[in-house]
Amino acid sequence: MVGTEETRLVVLRGNSASGKSSVAAGLRERFGRGLALVGQDNLRRIVLRERDRPGAANIGLIDTVARYALEAGYHVVVEGILYADRYGDMLTQLRADHRGQTYGYYLHVPFAETVARHATKPIADEVGEMQLREWYRELDLLPGAVETVIDASSTLTETVDRIMLDTGLAGLPAIDR
């Protein structure tokens, strides 16, 4: 078992350019200290400089960092594309082992909107539409109906508000660390 009955674990998944990192940053900004962000891109690309493959080292690293933060009493947001077939087993076990409340959200953005949003990102010149199409998976949900689907009509503010309320983070004090 990991964390406490008071800790919250939030898993944010979705395709590239669906808003996961922006939502995670919004949650952190709203909550304050005591909420750890465990970003797939940071751990996979920056820390390990690894490609996203089945069985890759970043899967265990994401799990380890999330567990460590939960054990230290932090609320945790794990965010990333986190394909169900590659990360599903790890996420399922993390959910099962967490003593507190766990919430899953899948940010669903149609492919055309993904392309439009991607065009505004710094890596737009490096990653084209063809590569986006290879990465895109329509509603790549985890088994067991453990995720709430939030579609592209939800604004960033609405999505952050919803998650803050759903998880109870809105009513919890920030932790002075």
C-alpha cells in the first residue's frame, strides 16, 4: 500500500496536444504546495532521454516517483499520453495500491483539433502531422471504466475547476513544505 487515506492520486491521460500538461499546471497553481506533478514527458524525454516503447524504463520511473511522493504525503498528478497497452498495468497497480482516493481523466480531443493545437507548440517544426497521426489513438481508455472523459469543448478553466471539485482538492489546504 502507498500514500495515506488523505492523499489524492489524479491520472491525466490523452493524446498529444489534448491539454494534459496545461491542466496539470493549472491544478498545481490552484492547489499550491503539496501537489506533486509526475510528467511522463519530463521523466521519459528529459531524465532518461528514452523513446516511448513497451517495457521502457520510464514506466517504472513514473511509478516509483508517484509512489515516493504519495508516501511523503503529497497529492500526486500523473500526466502523459500514457498509452493503455504500455502503461495500463502500472497505472492499474498504482491505483490498487493507493490508500487514498484515486481519480482518472482522459482528455479527448479529435485528431483535427490535435493538429491545430499542436501547431502552437514549440515542437511544431520538429513533429509533423504524419507523426501526430502515428501517435494518435482514439479514446485509448484504461479498462474498467476508471476514467472520466473530458472532451475538447471543456475549457482549461472548466477542466481544472471540475477536477479540483471532483477530487476534493478544492477544499483541502495546501501543504507548507
